[in-house]
Amino acid sequence: MAIVIGMPRRSSLRTAGLLLVGLSVAALARAGLNGHTSPSAFAAGAAFGAALVLMTFLAGWRPSWPPVRTLLVGALGGLVVIAVPRVIHPLAPAAVGMRPEPFVAWAIVTGVVVMGEEAVLRGVLFAAVEGAAGALPAVALTSLAFALIHVPLYGWQVVPLDIGVGVWFAGLRLATGGAGAAAVAHALADLSTWWL
């Protein structure tokens, strides 16, 4: 992210705009390629995640292993995302429950998608918007983008939940200074849908 952080405002806005266009195209392509079978959904998800990771590399992001504190914050954040709906509505089914077989393949694709989404949203896009306009617009824009990229697959009913989760993940990013905690929380929340 070194290229995005500290960029002049104009460069940050251009980077944010290009990332939003790329994210939109990737989300629509994923939905179009998803199909109705596990193999087609796995292929579409893996291609989506890989495209997002490539976008972040082109924007200057370079992965690094987060500190243990960040991993712990992310794990706690993921448990909150899992627990809150269960506490509020204990008998309600999950908003998006999935059980595509086989589990290992689904878990790997889920990891690739999470890494791509978090590297773009709470990584380079957040940094670009924060550099150009501040933290509050970065939280708002990345949370809205997070919700909207899920609409083609899951429908409009997920938007309120995904905006709330996006704000939570952005809060984890602000609390830890990077996308690692949000990625851990996101992975835990997504993987929990197998059992919930």
C-alpha cells in the first residue's frame, strides 16, 4: 500500500475510481459466470478473488503477515459478526447460508475471495479514499461497495446486513491500521456459514 498512502489527493481519487470500476466489473463477471453448480461457482469465485488480488498488486499493495495482535482482534471481530445475528434473532436462518460440496474446495475459494475483497476494500481502496477525503468517507464508501458487490449473487436483501458488516470491518481496519484484522474476521464469518 505504500504507493497509495501519501499520494496526492488527485492520484488517490483516480486510484479509488479505478478500483471501484475494477471491483464492479469483477463482481458482475463473477455473477455471470457463477452458474448453478459447485464447480462453476468455485471457478467464478476463484477468478473473482484472483482478479481482486491482481488489482491490488497493480495499485501497489504488497501482502505481509499481520502481527499477532491484529490476528486476535480479527478473530474477536469475526466472532462478533457471527454472534450478533444469533443473539438478536436466535431462531432465524442465516441471511446467506451455503453448503457447497466439497468443504475443502469451498473453504479455499472462500479464502481467496476474502483476501481479494479485503485487500481491495479495506486495503488499497480504503487507503486511497482516506488519503483523499478522510477516514469517514473511506468507511462509508468501502462499506457501501462491500454491500453492492454481493447484490448480483445474493440479492438486495443483503445490503443492510452487508453495510453494517462493512462498517464493522472498516472499524477493525481503523483500530489496527491495516486490512489483516478485517480479513480474519471476514474469513471466520464466511466460513461459519457452513455450519450456521
